[in-house]
Amino acid sequence: MRTALVIGTGLIGTSAALALTQRGVTVHLADHDPEQARTAAALGAGTERDPEGPVDLAIVAAPPALVADVLADAMARGAARGYIDVASVKGGPLRDLEARGLDLAAYIGTHPMSGREKAGPLAATGDLFEGRPWVLTPMRDTDTEVLNLVLELVSHCRAVPVVMDADAHDRAVALVSHMPHLVSSMVAARLEHAEEAAVRLCGQGIRDVTRIAASDPRMWIDILSANPGPVADLLTDVAADLEETVGALRALQSCDEDKRRAGGTGIAEVLRRGNAGQVRVPGKHGSAPRVYEIVAVLIDDQPGQLARIFADAGRAGVNIEDVRIEHATGQQAGLVQLMVEPKAASELTAALKERGWAIRQ
């Protein structure tokens, strides 16, 4: 691939453009908002100049409801040899394109499974997709040359290609992305009018659960409007679980010993099922989840503290597999949780203590 056209210079489009530009591809940028395209160009994502002829690949980064219109226009202009979209829903746009009677041999629906809570080109990074799944939904009549172009794009973005049927993809993202986002928003909504004294008690758990609720509502209305059925089906199941859980909690309030016992059994079953589902979430680099030991270090909220910890861990020859930070309420301090292989935990603890770090047991 030597040339590409990115239509839509938001977070995903600009991030893809940055990755391609960094690998020597000439990228042309277009957006219905010229200011947004100028911002992406200023970041080094490409040029606002129109291409002189058809590019190798056109990447449509538009909301699902607009994908068919933008793609149809680009195809009518002969803008590229191959065309993709990166919308988070695949079935609806595909059916819209088929209804227009377009030759779709040069088109592949795709979805990079990566993003951030922030939107727009200023939130974009060239490594946004690194190590992340990038779903491709080719059809039987998809041109092999176009498929190779798309695989080259995924390689340039250092993502991992995953081939799926379009409707199977939509059911999958409803489960792992769209439904969880709504649940996160509903939990966060409980905080809107909560007493300030209660909100001040927020810890890492509530931050983890509500983090994705900070995303742009306008973007999520577009996404959910394109995939409402599968999401509603999943929320129906969640609602049934909630009803059973509420019943179990009410039973725990009862004066009847048998009802309390049944309530405890119900809550235990919910938690057990949660454990069983959580262990299926892929671990580091998409591999099977692994159990790590946590070494908790108390730090002051000052510049350079994290760098010192990582450097000291490196000197001890210990690899940090993951890290979490919990900030202390009302204090300029925090707790850094370093996740390491179990056999390395005691070695790291000893090394950090020797270098003056305060370890939380």
C-alpha cells in the first residue's frame, strides 16, 4: 500500500492515518468539518490535498448511520481500489450497501476493537490499535487484492486480524462493548445526585466500573441506534438477573431463617457466575488470563515516582506485567499495585524495601 484516503478524521480515522503515515504511506485526509481535517493534518496524520487519482485504500471512519452514504459516494467517484469502513456495527451498513445495488467486491467491513473515552483528532495516537483485535467481515465475492490491502493496513497498525460474519460480529460487540457501556452509564448515573459525603468515598472499584461512562453520548447514540436488538436482548437477561438478585437481597432481610439461607444462596450464585465469566476475559496480549501476585507500594504524588519504581523493578530483574494506581482521598499520595509473576513477588518486595519504598502488606 502506497496511498490511502481517510474519510472522517475523528479518533479512529486520525489514529489509522497516523499509523499509516509513520510507515511511509501517503495519506489524504477528508472530513465534513474542514477544521477537524486541518487539525489531523497538523498532527502529522497526512495531507488535506485531494489525491490526484484513485488511492490504494479508502478508509471510511463515519458513524454507522452514515457509512453507506459516504461509501457509495466514494465508490461513485472511483476514489480507491479498495474500500473499508471502521464503524463498530457491521450488519446494518452492509445491508444498506446491498440495497443500493453496489458492486461490493472491492469493499470489506471492518472494526478495530480499540478506542478511548475521548473523541476527535486530538485524542488520536499512532499506536491506538497495537496488539488489539481488528475484525474483518469479507464476503464470498470479496476481491483477494482488496483483502490483502486491508491485511496490510492491519499490519501497519500492528493490530491482530480477526475474520467474522457481520451479524455474528454485531452480537459479539453487543456482549463485550455495547451492553457493558450502558450498564456502566447506569451505575454512574446513581452518582449524579448522590450526597457529596458518599461520593468522596469513591475508590478504585467504582472508578473501574464507571470509567467508560465518560465517553461521548452523541457517539454512543449513533452506535446503539445501529445495533439496538442484540443490546436489548442482553439487557433483558441482565434485568432478569437483577430481579433475582434483588429478591435474594430482600430475602436476606427476612426474619425467617430459611428465607435468609435461600437469599444467601442466591447471592453466592450470582457472585460465582461472575467469577466464572470474568476468568474468560482474555489476559495480556490476548492470551489466556493468568494469576499475578500484587506488590502494593505507597508513593507520594510527585513527578518521577512511577519512573523510579519501574527503574528499581528493572534493576531487580523483575518484569511488571500490569499496574494500577489508587489515589488516596484528600491526600497527595497513592497506592501503586504492581502485578508480577508469583515467583517474582518476594524478590521485588525485598528489592523495593531495600531502596526505601514503603510496601503495603
